[in-house]
Amino acid sequence: MAATVIGHQFITDVEDNPVGVILPLPEFALGEETLRPFLSVRGTEEKLAQMEQAANDINFMDDLRHAMSDFADTDATWWDPAE
């Protein structure tokens, strides 16, 4: 199994909206202890609510489309189908 090299955290913007942040582990570790009690998703219901909101989040959907497009490009470039 590959070693984990990034961590994620939710922070809030000036309008109190949650924003997901992905950081390399060394940078994540610098603020993790301080941020976790205040900013992380705490329970299953809250996690599910955020997942439901993601489908209506323009930035999330735009990022998802870009990631899917990048994956498709990479997959088409490096995957050799069986003959």
C-alpha cells in the first residue's frame, strides 16, 4: 500500500461556507492539532449533508469535471487495452 502524502481539512470562507483544503502532510501537520476541533466534519449525518451539498456546489463540480477529464486523458495515454 502506498504511503499517504496529503491530508485534507475543511476551513470556512468569509461567508462561513466550508471549503476543502488539500495539503502535503508536513504542512497539514503544522495546523492539524489546532484546526481539527473547530473545522472538521464531526458525524456521519454532517458528512452526508456535505456530500449532498457537493452536487450543487459549482466549484466542486468544476473541480470534479477537471479531475475526471485529466484522468481520462492520462488513462487514454498510458493504458494499453488487451488485444
